Amino acid sequence: MARILTGIQSTGTPHLGNILGAIKPAIELANDPINDSYLFIADLHSFTQIKDCERLKNNTYAVAATWMAFGLDTSRSVFYRQSDVPEVTELAWYLQCLFPYSRMTLAHSFKDKSDRLEDVNAGLFSYPMLMAADILLYDADKVPVGKDQMQHLEMTRDVASRFNHKFGDTLVLPEVLTRESTMYIPGTDGHKMSKSHDNTLNIFDDAETLKKVINKQIVTDATPLEEPKNPDSAVVYNLYKLITSESDAQKMAASLRAGGYGWGHAKKALLEALVDGFASERASFNELMSNREEIDFALAQGADRARVVASEVLSRVRGKIGY
Ligand code: TRP
């Protein structure tokens, strides 16, 4: 059985792009009985950006509730909070002391973030070594990530080989599993849906809120109602197509091409597809968020299982280093 491990960012409630592009495929992988799956909420990484106690906690709950609402089997997968296994920070320290500073300065993600964010702290700089520790602490074989995380995976393999070279075979070198069919999920403005572009759709919002967001934010052109429209270049159609059946998508495309069907109609159809299509996930998300003990219970169980592996690997590491 291959051990598959991945970390989940917790900088906000996951949006439609996160759900379709990353969460649903990851849940499929995690629920597959041929995998030994580790999934954690990277709340220590979130502290590089979030210095507000309530927000930090809430984000973790919102992320956990999303994964659970979309059907993650938490009795199969080891599902935990990164901060519940603080051993990871100790390993991160050892790794930082083995990794050349000059190499750290080459990380793209740090450059991107330091251009964008106000709070450019040292944690943001050492982020890749905490991520390497996340992976190496659990002897992970495979790590599914988006393309933006490839360099972090290279750094992980690099620091693991440095460790093994210096102290003898100790750490497992993980393989990267890139999400090949990474779907392009457009945001309300047509650019890739992303929190940093402020163009996201939150499927857990109520119908009223979703309606406002769809009507105000989704861009359309000025083609009058009667005239034919090109569905393929329309954000509203491209979003609709991702969440509805093929036949409904074809119907909308045909109506747009025929003319006499306006953007307002298309937006209404999109709203209904979002509200109805995710009704059961929304209900279980809300239920979990108002009954957090259930989330706490699942995460605590995950942390117990994670700690067994973490302490074993960490004592192996300490022994080699001389502690
Ligand atoms: N850095 C990852 C991201 O931004 C999240 C993450 C943290 C992660 N630790 C990890 C992913 C370990 C995979 C393995 O998406």
C-alpha cells in the first residue's frame, strides 16, 4: 500500500475552485482502499499569514467541515490538524539546519508572497522546510499537489537526500503526484478562481448571497437578449458546465447560440444549479459547523493515529543526529 499524504491550506473557507479542482479528486484518492492516506490541515502554515485566534480556528473548522461534507471517510484516512502533532516543528528545525540558505532564497513561492503580502516574516521564508517536515515525518511515498507546489516537493526530496547522505538511510524520498487534469475553474471575473483575485464563489453561502454575487460579479458582455451569444467565452456558461449534467449544459449552450436567451436567464440557471446541486453538502457543512464536537472528535482521532508514526520517525531522526 502506498502512503499518500497531502496538506490542505486553511486560509479561508474553501471555494468552488478548491472544491472541484482539488478537494473532490483528493477525496476520491483518499477513500480508495488501495491507498494509505494522510490528510492534514496546514494550520501552522496558516500562521504565516493569519494572526487572529478566532479566524485561525474557524478556518480549520471550515476546511474540516468541507472535506467531511464532501464525503471524506475519516475512519479510513488519517485526517488531522498539523498543529496537533507539534513534532513536525522539531523535524522542520533539523531540516532547516541541513538546507543551504542560498537554495532557500530560490523559492518562487516566497518571492510571490513577499511581493504580495504586507507581513513578510521569517516563517514565510522557511515555509518550504516545514512543508518538507510535514511529508518526511510520515514516511510518505506519494504527495499529490498542484503545479505551484512542485518546487516545494523538489526541495523536500533534496533535503531528505542531504539527510540520508550525511546520516545514512533514514528518510523516505517522496514522489510527486501532479494533478494532471487540473481543471480550469474560472472565477466571477473570468480569471482563475482564487482567493487572492477576490473572484470566488462560496457554495456554502445561502441562496440570497449567492444570487447577489452571481448577479453583481459575474462578467458578461453587452449582447442584447434577442441576439445569439457565444457560450464558450462566457464565464456564466463555463461555470454552469462544470457543475451540471452534460445535457443541461448542452441545453444552455444551444439557447445562448439561438438568441432570445439572456445572460440573466443563464445566471438564474447557474444559481439554481449551485443552490440545488450542493444542497446536501451545504446541509452537512452547516450541521458540522454548528456541532463542532463532531469535527474535533474526527481530528483528535486522526492526530492520535498520526502521532504514532510521527514519534517513530522522529526518534529515528534524533538518534541519527545525536539527540
Ligand atoms: N503548501 C501547500 C499549499 O499551499 C500546503 C501544504 C503544506 C502541503 N504542507 C504540505 C501540501 C505537505 C502537501 C504536503 O497548497
